[in-house]
Amino acid sequence: MKNDRQTMILNIIAKKDIETQFQLLDELERAGIRCTQATVSRDIKQLHLYKELTSGGRYKYVFPRVHEIQNYSDRLSTIFKESITSFVSAQNIVVIKTLPGLAPAVCSALDGMNIRNLAGTLAGDDTAFLAMFDVGAAEELCREISSMLEESGLR
């Protein structure tokens, strides 16, 4: 269902200039796919869609080219490395402190890394909570974060 919906989204934005999530919702309904605005918002994020200025001076959703997706991953990695101020494991939870406003970016970067034994992330403004499956996984992730920060010269 999700793959079909996301494929339909890509088909829609390839054929029409879609400016808003609500326009996209309407087009999906016309195609027989019912979903919520929150679902469309998640799909847009997962597909890495962004808005581009058209020649008519309006914005429309577009799909990034392959090199732009790689640049997106690189930017998330950079944000991750440059925004962490401290981190610690507490049982199976890893708590990461960031510069103000950057915890969501850190969680987004971590979610995109497909980390084994990571159950999920939760971001506040400057604090990210990572639920790991066990204590060992939390300690291992802290070692990996420390190594990553040392490699980048930030620790």
C-alpha cells in the first residue's frame, strides 16, 4: 500500500504542478487512494521531495536527482557531527544533547542511517532520546558516536 501510494505520488508530481499537500491529497483521492495529510507529509519526507520555483513564479513538488539525495545524506551527517554537544547511555536509552533546535535533525540523520538495534528516536528541541533494544546496543552506539566525532575532529 505504501509503495503504491508513493509511486502514485511520484507519477502525480511528474505530470502536474502540485503546490500543496492538500492538492496532492486531492489527486491521490482522484486516483482512488485515500490517506491523511500526515501520511502525505511522511511520504514527502521519505521520498525527499522538495519545492522548486517554476517559470511561472509558483512552487511545485519535485523529486531530487540521485546526486541530490547523496548530498542530502551528507548534509544530515554533517549536521549530526556538528550539532552534538554531549551524549550518554542510560540502560537501553541513549540521550544526545545538541545545540538548540537541532535535535530533530540529529534524529532524522540517525533514522536514515538504518542503525541495527535502534528501536526508535524522539526529538525535543535540544535533546534526542534513542531507544535501543538492549544495554549493550546503547553502549555500542555511544562508542560509534564517539568514534564518528573523533574522526571528524570534533572531539
